[in-house]
Amino acid sequence: MGISPARAGLSLFRAGALALAFAGSAGAVHAQADVKRGEYLAKAGGCLTCHTEEKKDALPYAGGRALKTPFGTFYGPNITPHPDAGLGRWSEADFVRAMRLGERPDGAHYFPAFPYPSFTKISDGDLRDLWAYLRSLPPGSRANQAHDLRFPFGLRFLIAGWKQLFFVPGAHVGDGQKPAAINRGAYLVTALSHCGECHTPRNSLGGMRRDRLLAGSKQGPEGKAVPNITPTRLKKWSDTDLKEFLLSGLTPDGDVTADAMGEVVKNTTSQLTPEDLAAVIAYLRAIPALPDEPK
Ligand code: HEC
Ligand code: HEC
């Protein structure tokens, strides 16, 4: 057939260039695991809060934070790169498995006090950057503390059954019909910043009620109630009110939020870029308005 040598040469050249471009981009994606971005994602994910002891001069991410729940007290582990006390011997694959599947490197299951039911939705690229950031931290030698749980909740193998019932692994899938800002907000609220871990009510076995997304919970952290943040309640707040609250913790009535939400504001929402903060607000405006939990 009549392909001229020049044309054949050209298409070979094109194929070669394409192959090079692909090799180049694959290499770039790998090399790009971006520590600075990872640092931002760790803020958006509130990792500091649960993985740092509550005392002055505590080394960030070296663990020891007590987390009281109806099932007992959990202690956030050391996630610095210390070889014995932290994650120094982990591979990136171990980290991805922990975040996406809630599994330890030895195959045991994590307690969902580690919010992997939300973190499973974090994208591959963001996991890579988070890992790069954790690797860059100064290693802390603080030894992990055993959780202090009421029987039978301390039995790790029971979590397998819990996961069967309530855990849906897999990265967040955007909705092509919705504006980019709402998709970004959905990703932040439901995956990385895991707002639903406190604001979505749970059933008696601690599974999040998907039909009651962000509708408030009677049993939040430390047994306290957490408000409904669907439009039912937030329609009274202007975008400026919401933005002010998420930046400073100040409510339209002049109260300052404290405790659990105070930490979320300090460590997470006040650290978001203006675009991400606007995306969170746009998403909260767009979700279905649900009634409060019955008293
Ligand atoms: C609400 C509290 C909380 C938040 C927020 C949180 N974690 Fe954790 N994390 C835990 C608890 C509790 C465990 C231990 C679970 C267990 O022992 O089963 C844990 C375990 C882990 C582990 C496994 C450590 C090990 O030694 O096996 C990794 C890795 C981890 N978290 C990373 C993160 C990252 C990254 C973030 C932020 C994106 C984060 N966590 C945010 C509570 C939290
Ligand atoms: C660790 C648990 C926890 C997480 C995670 C959390 N919140 Fe909250 N939030 C609370 C609690 C508790 C309150 C009530 C605080 C108060 O009364 O001062 C609250 C209050 C609020 C309010 C004020 C509502 C009102 O009517 O007073 C808004 C808005 C809000 N949260 C948004 C968010 C968003 C957005 C996220 C995710 C970025 C988030 N929260 C994550 C626990 C949490």
C-alpha cells in the first residue's frame, strides 16, 4: 500500500514522541509526590488533632491524643517516620491500604475511630502527597498507648463484621452534572475533612446513617450533641456568616465555638484556601435539607 517513507517516518516519530510523553508524565507523576501539597491536605484532613498529645510542646503527629467515645477511649498513634515508634518501616502501599481499606500492614482491621470510612474516598494523588508529607516529619519516639475499650468493643476481629455492614471502600466519584465547586466541596466534606464523622448520626452499632447525611447527631464526641448542618438549620446563616464561623469559630449570635468544633476550625477549616472554603459552603448549601433528629 502506498504509505510514503516520509509519512511512515513521521508516524513512527509521532508514536515515539507519544511514548516519550507518556513515560515522561508517568515519571513526573511519581516524582511529583508533593510534600507542600501533602501538608495542606493533612490540615484539610485534621490529622494533627487526633495524632498529637494534648499538652504544651507535644511533638506534632507523635500520637497520644485521648479520644473518648461511647465504646471507650482510643489513643491516636504515632504517625511520624520513627522506625520503631512510628511508621518508619511502612511503604507507601501500607499507607494506602490503611487509609483506603482500614487494614494494618499485618492484615488486622483498624477501629473506625480512625475515620477511614471517610478517608477511603481520598484520591490516589492526594494519598501519595499525604504520605510524602508524613515521611518528611521529624521522627518522634513517643511509644503508642493501648486503647482502653469496653468489652467487647476492644476485640479487633469483630471489626471485620462491622466493615461488612457499614464500610464502603473506594475513592470519591464526582458528579459530572454538578458544578466543579460543589464536587470539590463534596470531596472535602465527605472524604478529606470528614465532617460527617461527627455531623451524621450513627445507628446503635456506630455505623453512619447514609439517609441522614449531616443531619446532626445526639451522640457526638464526648457524648455531646452535634448540630444539623443541612440547609434546614443553616438557611438562617448567610454565606458570610458561614465563612466567618469556619474561619474564626464565631457564630452569628456572637458565641465562639469550643471543644470538638473549635479544633476543627483551628486545625482545618481556617486553614483552607479561599476556593476550598467557598466549595465547602457551596456544597453545604446544595445538600438535601433534613429535619433534626427526634429529641
Ligand atoms: C478522629 C481522629 C482521627 C483523625 C482525624 C485521623 N486519625 Fe489517624 N488514627 C486514629 C486512630 C484512633 C487510629 C488507631 C486505630 C486503631 O488502632 O485501630 C489511627 C490510625 C492511623 C494510622 C495507622 C497507624 C498505625 O500505627 O497503624 C494512620 C497511617 C493514620 N491514622 C493516618 C491518618 C492521617 C493521614 C490522617 C489525616 C488525613 C488521620 N490519620 C486522621 C484517629 C484519627
Ligand atoms: C470532631 C467532630 C466534628 C467534626 C469533624 C466537624 N464538626 Fe462541625 N461541629 C461539631 C460540634 C460538636 C459542633 C457544635 C459546636 C458548638 O455548639 O459550639 C459543630 C458545629 C458546626 C457548625 C455550626 C452549626 C450551628 O448551627 O451552630 C457548622 C457550620 C459546622 N460545625 C460545620 C462543620 C464542617 C463544615 C465540618 C467539616 C469541615 C465540621 N463541622 C466538622 C463537631 C464537629
